[in-house]
Amino acid sequence: IFEKLIFIEENRTSFNYLLKNLSENKIEKRSEYYRASVDKALKSIKISPDVVLMDPPRSGANEMSISQIVSFNPELVIYISCNPSTQIRDFKYFNNKGYKVVNLRPFDFFPQTKHIESVALLQKK
């Protein structure tokens, strides 16, 4: 579906799984990947992606990361979150940068607990 894929993962174990998945799915040749913090890796990206998929930690994204993502001018941002409070905070950052939430879906992967995941689709205004 996508001509080029860019992955950023700071955690060593998760990064190793990423490499394994790229190989198993035979997409490593059209993939660019960084084992680094998001802020550091975003500065290395030289293309402007059409779509950004982000899944930040429970603490959410930071304003600098969001500014860097917005500077790529993607049409869509897909934002996965395990913390509705930080996701809402980050929506405000995106809104101030010209993006709006057009769809939001909660997922209860952990029934009988207080934990939920949510996926939001943000689009340029």
C-alpha cells in the first residue's frame, strides 16, 4: 500500500521484534528504521510522509515531537493511545497546528480493568 515505510522505536527488545517482522513480511527493502528517541529520529527523516501512525507511551507525545510531525505536512495522522488524558492533551497540540480529530474509537482489550486503547484519525483542517 505504501511506497516507503519509516519506523522509530527506542526500546531495544521492541526494535528487535521490528527487524524480525520486517524480514518475515519481506518489507525491509522499502523500510527505513531508527532505534532512537522519537525526537532524535524525526530530525533524520528527509521525506514528508503522507500518513503518520504514532503510538506514544502512556505519557503521550511531547510538543516538540508533534511540531516535527506537523512539519512533514502529512494529510493524516493516526494516533493510538493507552491514556485518554494525554491523548486529549496532544489533540490540543495538533489542533493548534492545523489538524482536527475526524474519528475516534475506543477499544477494550483489557475487560474488567480501567485500561482502554483508543485510535484517532486526525486530518488537516
